Amino acid sequence: MICACSKKIDEMIEPLRNLAGNIGAPLYDLAIRLYMADIFFRAGWLKFQNYLEDDWGSTILPFEEIYPVPGLSPAIAALLTTGGEIILPVLLAFGLFGRFAAAGLLVITIVIEYLVPESYGLKNELHYFWMFLLLSTFLRGPGSLSLDALLRRWSR
């Protein structure tokens, strides 16, 4: 009796499972990508605007005094971070090389959270949420609503 009832319930919720898998999961993956891309792109764009306004020194200064990156000169760290915060979010948003983009942004987040001395006040519990979302995209891929998925389908 329990087995028959369980099977009936399973049959009843199968359409919901299909809906979640075919529509919900791809939209969730897209939402994660767009959310994370927005955060990092805005940060990178602000740094790039400093360059356009001949104020690149204000972008380099924090890498000298506030959060120096071990093993990198402040100018190189600022350039790599700015480039990464502009290029990787665009790739992530479109789901092109999505795992690579998520991994790069995950590294930036880890540097912010673990390598920058605590005395600079940049530690934020929100970074753990970002790491979780980026790790999810890295492990699962960018999802079916991505250029990666489109290219995969096209190449077959």
C-alpha cells in the first residue's frame, strides 16, 4: 500500500520536476551568472574610469597601501584586477568559457577575503556567498542558457 501510494505521488510531481529541471534550473544558473557579473563588472568599470580620467594612480594606490597582493607590483595587480573585473564578468554573463570566468572571479574573491590583511576592513561575510555561487557555476557549468551550451550543441 505504501509503495503504491509513493509511486502515485511520484507520478503526480513528475511534471513539477520536469518544469524545475527544464526551466527553473536554467533560469537559476542565468540569475547567478548575471548577479555575480554585475558585482564584479561595476567594480572593474570604476577602476577603468579612473584610467580614462587620467587618475590611474587612485586605482594603483589601494594596491600599494591598503591591499597589496603578495608577489605582484601594485601597478600589475591593479591592471590584472581591473582587466579581470571587466572581462571575466562579461564572459560569465554570456556563459562563454563560463567555468573559466567563474574560477577567475572566485580567485579574486578569495584574494579579497583571505590574502588582504584583516586590519584593512575588507572582510565581508557576503564574500562567502559570492564564493558559493561562483563555485556552483564552476562545478556545474554555466547552464543551458549560455553560449557554452549553444556552442556544445552546435559542435555536435
